[in-house]
Amino acid sequence: MKTTSTWLDGNYAPVTEEVTITELEVTGTIPDELSGRLVRIGPNPRTAPDPARYHWFVGDGMVHGVRLRDGRAEWYRNRWVQGDQGEVVNTHVIGVDGRTFALVEAGSQPVELSYELDPIGTCDFDGTLDGAFSAHTHADPVTGDLHCIAYHWAWDHVRHVVLGQDARVRREVRIPVADGPMIHDCAVTDRHIVIFDLPVTFDMAAAAEGFPLPYRWNPGHPARVGLLPLDGGPEDVRWFDAPTCYVFHTLNAYEADGVVTIDLVRHPRMFAGVVNGPSEGDPVLERWTLDPAAGEVRTEVLDDRPQEFPRMDERRSGLRHRYGYGVGLAGDGDRGPILKHDLVAGVTEVHDPGPGRTSLEPVFVPRSPDRDAAEDDGWLLAYVHDAATDRSDVVVLDAGDVTAKPVATVHLPVRVPFGFHGSWIPDR
Ligand SMILES: [Fe+2]
């Protein structure tokens, strides 16, 4: 098995301090509409791990946030995040019902954070969550409920968990699966949740050897994708044979004309030869069409440049979308430019953040909550690392004109390591 220490080098390296900074320099003009926090999280080991065994996915979590209000950047904060039993929580941050939650998959429960990003403690959503949650939720376009698929190595099933807008679990359905698959993300339409049962599964031998993320490529595990009606039971899942590959992230899904369309980033394989981070061939943007009448999945490459961290206008969650966003990958896990895909016109625009500057996951923020507004009427917000200064900025792009210079840049006197995911959490 091959390992690499890429995930501890450069801007993957952890930062060593928690800071609170209230004097932030801004270039350009922060739009008045942006009142809230841009939060994100990623791995940031507290103590130096053994590079040979370190897996990027299991470093201690650290949350980062910038608060914007009245055209000003009021603060930057970063805080370590940990579950009550020392559990790692490092993958996503979301806002629900005025509360802030750090999320992870594979077993640990969320950690609730204060507005200022201080950890409050492990959270089972007021006693309504039984066991694991997930890092990736998707909003039901009708109800606004958040849907996810939760897994745990010891379960003989995965769980469809639905979190209401009151931050309480209102539904849990158990779907039998074999081999303990890693299911990082799902997709939701107005009628179904999409379950990705792909050939990365729990590996007892790797666990016995002490690997911190004992999941491996399993060619003996058939790739399949399932459609579960949003109010259905386990017997209602319709399974389709899927391409042999791995999918961390979906961009969006929707149903029309009797088929389910899912846009996603497809990796050719995962954790087969390289076992401490995602690095097994170029991930590309694909469209999968699940056709229940034909009983098949059709695939189409939408953009073949290496990319990850697909995002979209959350107002279109589960509905037909036109635009998608992401970051280009320069190779070996490095990040590159911000991508804007026009999936109707079939073109991709590229925002180049400049020499030596690398964007993390971009988050779309609509100008207004009005669902009928133009889909790209808003901004893209992203943390950008500058290799020359070894500091980070928050850039605000006009989502309708992404090739232009940022409309605003917040200059941080610190760097924000490459990590996973985050959200714009508007003030209420
Ligand atoms: Fe993810």
C-alpha cells in the first residue's frame, strides 16, 4: 500500500493557534446584503501525526469563520472542534434553526458551535438522533427538511435520516447493505433520496493494522445506486447497477420526464493503492440519468477537467438547476481555480485567483431568498490561500461575472489550511 505525506505539507499543514481577529483589511466593497458568517472546517491535527499513517480525513477538526455585516468584515475566528469522547468532527458546518453544527460521517455525532464558533458539545439534536449522522445533507425542495444517509462500520444497514427545520430528527429508515460501504454524500429530489452504495467498504484487516480510516477499495462489492421514496421503507428502494467508481460529492439532482438526473463528481476508484487521501485518478463532473423504465443508469461527462467540491444555488436543491460551481484540481490534491459550469449552455467559466493563489470550496450566496430570482444572481464566497504570503483571503465574486476580479477581498493575517466544506450562514 502506498502512502504519502502530501496531506501534512504546505497549506495542508495544521495551524497551531486559535485566534480572534477583529481588525480585518478589506479591498473593494463588501455587498450590504451579506450579513452573516462564512464558515468552513477541515482537519488540523493538534499533535504531529505519523505521516506514514496519517489519513487526511481523520485529523482533528478546526472551524474557521469570517463575519460580514454592514459592508464590513467584523471578525475572523478559528477553533478546534472535538466530540465529547475526543471524537473527530471535521467535515462540514451548517446552520439550522439559528444554530450552528459541525458535522462528520462514519459514527461521530455533530458538535454544536456558538455563534462565535466556540464548541458547545456533542449534539444529538435534542435527543432525536440515534447514533451517527452525516457530513452532507440536502434540502427537500418542498419541505426544506435536510436529508442524509448515515453509516457506521458496525451496522448492517445505512440510515436515511431527516432533520427538520427545527433541528430535530423527524424520520429514520434503515436500509440493509452488505460490507459496510462508505457513503459520503447523497442526493435529493422532490420525490426520492439517492443512495450511493459503491465499492469502498470497511476493511477489518486495515482496522486491525491500526489504520485510522479502515476503508478500502473492494472490487468484490457491486456498485449500485438506489432510489428511496422520501416517505418509503427499505422495501421500496429501487436499485440500479452503477459504474464501478467512487463518488464523494453530488452537485444536485432532480426528476423530470420519468427519469432522475444527478450531477456528481466521479473518481475512477478510491483507496485501492493510495490509502491516506483521495488520489487515485482524476475526478470529473458527470451527469447520471437513472431511468426506472429502462432499469439503467446512463452516464455523460459534463466537464473532464479534474475538479472537486461541487456546489450550487441551494435554492435549487432537488430542482432542475442550470449552474454548478467547484474548484479545479492541479494534481496531487492541490486546488486550483474556481469553476462555474453553465450546464444548459455547456460551457465552463474559470476564475483565476492569481499566481500561487489557490481557492478552497466556493459557496454560492443568493442576493435574496426569492426562489424565482435568477439562479446566478448572487455571489461566490471562497477562502483563497496565497503561497507567496502564506496567508489567506476571503474573496467575494459576482456569481454572474466570475471571470472578473473579486468585488471584495477580506485579507486575513493568518492562513486557513486546505480542508473540506463550509457554508454561508446568514444572520436571521
Ligand atoms: Fe464532502
